[in-house]
Amino acid sequence: MVPNLRRMDATAMDTIAGAKILQDRFQSSAFQPEQAVMHANRRATFIRMHGGAAIIRHWGDSRAVAVPPESLSLPEVNRRRLPPQA
């Protein structure tokens, strides 16, 4: 059985295009597929773009859902502060 290469190419292009759209939005060169994002105050993982929608998977959920890319944001980074050195 031969894999459907046309579909594989489309998925790769959706992922690359989605990453570039979100990269432009967040002014971040580090935004990549499989990166953590926030959607409606819930943590999620960005998977790819498809038909102008961002495909994400909320943490703790096995289903992927399509959402508008504008509804995504980057999670806040909580940095641990070390005590001052004596």
C-alpha cells in the first residue's frame, strides 16, 4: 500500500503555514508546532493550521479541535527566583 503523499504534503504545508502565521502574530521566532499555547484560559498544544483555523489539543483531552488563530496566546512564563547570594 502506497501512502497518500499529496495529503502528507498538505499536512506539512498546513503546519508550516500555521507556525509562520502564529510566529508573525507573537513576534517570536521560537513558536513551533507542538508548543504550548493558551486558549480560553486553558492550556493547549498547537498542532497545525488547516483551512485558516488553528488545530489544537487542550491538555488532558485526547480530541483535537479547530479554533480561530486569533484566540490563541502564549502562556505566561513563571520564573523561579533564586534567593540572593550572601
